[in-house]
Amino acid sequence: METKPNTVGILVGGGPAPGINSVIGAATIRACLSGWKVLGLRDGFRWLMEGDTQAVRALAIEEVSRIHFRGGSFLGTSRANPTKSPELLQKTVASLRTLGINKLITIGGDDTLYSAHCVAEAAGDEIAVVHVPKTIDNDLDLPLMTSTFGFQTARHVGVEIVKNLMTDAQTTSRWYFIIAMGRKAGHLALGMGKAAGATITLIPEEFSEPQIKLAEVVDTLACAIVKRKAHGRADGVAVIAEGIMERMAPEDLRQLGEIERDPHGNIRFAEVEFGRILKARVEERMAQLKVKTTIVSKDVGYELRCADPIPFDMDYTRDLGYCAAQYLYDGGTRSLICTIEGSFSPIPFVQLMDPTTGKSRIRLVNIMSDRYRIGRRYMLRLRREDLTDPVELTRLAKTAGLGAEEFRAQFEYLVRHEPPNIALRGH
């Protein structure tokens, strides 16, 4: 009996991230060396879910052998969501069948992971599916300190931008509010701010209430400006994770204007001028305190997503692409491709799904970790000790044009959930 030839489809979903092309190239080379046919599927699930099987290209070793040096996506990408309805999901599977694809490699973040999981469930044993974790947000629930690919390059490029703005801030005696990408988690903002030594970094995880109040974000930044000025500096750089908007109280979210959402239901952060609105609100607060300051808002995100990958991500993603094709060759399916401490370790899709939401789990910054608490100690922000030290409290209150007790009354709430200092233990 003649066996059916193996055809591998490769697609990219979600936003761009440095290293996509390395995965495509390595997976294609490994599959071709196994004698398999490889099809590149343009623009993620977009055309497949419409029943269009024309947006494909055959991939060969010769055309992908050097694409790993470049950013962007050789196959394009989209946020098209095949799980929005059973009909779209079935049409997607039917398109894959029409193309003769019996093995599928998806490259993307949590939304694409969930789509891959659903496609695998709908296709049964007919199509083997593996997923390669991509996102500069670094928020997929991978083991230990394993990064999603693209994160390290995005942080590297982001740090260079923050560093330059820190010099500009000091030169011109102004503050920069840098809005960094990160839909739900603050990994990228923290990675950029901590490495560059930004004055303060704000991430959604540090706010303990389910809904984040805009006024608390404003007061936290205002106190950083006051504290900086109290110690003789009129400049500073704040790195702020855009994911704060995701958890903002509805009444505050309405102040940001009309909110657009993508096909997965996520806020289109690029359409919301969060930095400009935050700048205006902080300037109003500083005027109330009679503290003069100049603030410039700056979004940093699109500059990072299609950067050429640094050697770390080139190396890492070529491993991931190879392992994705090899796992399919070995008969594997329905798993995320992961490497831990240099060893390949597939993780079944079902282990990555949140039993409550049914969607893929998100990895958040652990604000009780030493890594976060050390970073926070270097930030210039209001602390408990500032309110218990009479000299420092008087200095801050005077700078803000308030009495000591009035300053405490207005701002003491900001330190109620400050994490404890780390306690280093000897051996």
C-alpha cells in the first residue's frame, strides 16, 4: 500500500518578533532533508480560514538558508483568529487538507498557541501540529527562565533606545514616559528598564487590586518626579508597560477614548495614545503640587519587533525550528517546542491551557522574586522608609509644597503593597 507523502505547512501568527525567519529556515531545511515537501502559508491563518488555498509558496533549502540573519517574517503574519466560530475552524482544517498538509508548524504567541491547539483538536490524527513560542512580551508559560524567542533581541534594542533617551533627558532637564509593549505582562518593560537603569519602571503585576486605577499610576509617577527633584534632579525616564491599560478600571479606560480590539478580543494598544494621556494627567497633578516639570511621551514597540535578531535569538530560534521539524518526523504532535538548559523538551498543549479560561496560560512577572525586588530597589519611587524618616519626609513634602502630614495623607497608599527587601542568606 502506497503511503501518503508528508507535507509540512509553516505559518506565523500574531505580531512580528526577531527570529521568525530563523525558525522558518531551520524547520524547512530539516524537513527537506527528510524528503518532505514544505509549504509556507502566507499571513498566518488569514487565508486558510477563508477557504483560500492560493496564498502559499513551496519552500526549498536554497531560498531559506540565509534568511535567519534578518528580522520580519518571510511568510508575513496576521492576527486572524480561526477559533472565532466552529465554521471558521472547520474551514481552516479543510484548507489544510486541500493543500495535502498532514503536518503543521505554527509560530506565534498565546493566541496562536490556542489556535494551534484548536486546529489539532478539530483535525484529530489527520494533521500533526506543533507550536514554536514567539513573542517579545515573553509571557507564554514556559518553564523556569526560558525566554520566548524575540524577547532578548527586543530588550537589547529597547535598552539602546532607553539609554539614548536617558542622556537626552539629563541634557534637556526633562522626563520621558516610555510606553513599552507587553499586553498582559511587564517582562519587556522590566527587562528594558532594569538593564538600562531607568529612573522607574511600572508594570501591571505590581498593582495588587484586580483593576488598576489611573490615579494610582499618576501618583506613582508624580512621587518619582518629586523625589528626583527633592534630590536635585529635574530629569528622569519612566518605562511603563502598556499592559497596565488591559487591567484599568472601566471608568478610567473610558477616559482613554474609543477602544479598538483585535480579532482575539485584545485591546489595540497602538490605537490608544496612552503615553500622551498619562503625560497630561501627570502634568495636571504636578501643577496641583506646584512642581514644574517637562514631560515627553514616547511609544517603543514597533521599533523592536522586526529588528534583526541578535546572535542569542539566531542561535535559539534555529534550534527551535530544527526541533519542531524533528519532533514531527519522530511522530510527535500537539506540543509546544521548548528547549530547557540546552535540551529539547516538548510540552503538550493540554498542559499549557488554563482550566478556568480554556485559553493558554500567561506567565506574569513574579514581583516577589529577587530579580524584581532588586530592580525595584534601584528605582526612584516612594518607599515606606521615606514616610518613616522625618528628614526625608520633610524634604519630599517641601518639594511638593505640602506639609509632612498632608504629603503622607495623599501618598501613603502607594506603599501599602511594597514588596519586602530581599534577605541574602549565607551558606
